[in-house]
Amino acid sequence: MVSKDTIWVTQKYIEKPLIIIGKKFDMRVWILVTSAEPLKVWMFTRPYLRFTSEDYDANQLKNKFMHLTNASISKYNVNGKTEKSRGQYKILNNMWETENF
């Protein structure tokens, strides 16, 4: 039996990720469920996208900078660029607001 005080964090690794301007990304959306009966769900209204610090290549599984979008990891990438653009689209500091998406 699960206690009502139990806290859950859910995450899924996407094996075939979407790519924008050569970079893998994730979208951070926060949701809080405060009640199951009746169901009460709260959603933060400003999600954002985080990008990898290197272009994605599925064949380079050991390169964490191509697979992980975490800023705490990307900051150690000496080869990583904080800006990438293609045409009118630009990724700055490995992040986008949802308006860019």
C-alpha cells in the first residue's frame, strides 16, 4: 500500500529523440498532483526546452554532452558552444523558452 505521503518523480529516456538544429533536447514541464480523489493537478505555466551542448549522434553513446541536457553537466564541456543558429533559429545558452519552440 502506498502512503499518501509518498513522493513520486517520473522520468523517461527517449530512445529516438526529436532533434532541433542538430541538438537533442528535452522539455521541462512541472506538474503537481495534490489529490487523487478528486483528481487535482497543477501545472507550471512556463515550461522550457534544454538542449545538449554538442550535436546529437546516436552512435556515440559514451559522449554525455550529446545525450544529456543537464546544465550541471554541460558546463564542463570545453568543446561545447553556448550558441548555435540555423537561419532565423538560434539556440542561446542551450535553452529555449516555449515561444521559440
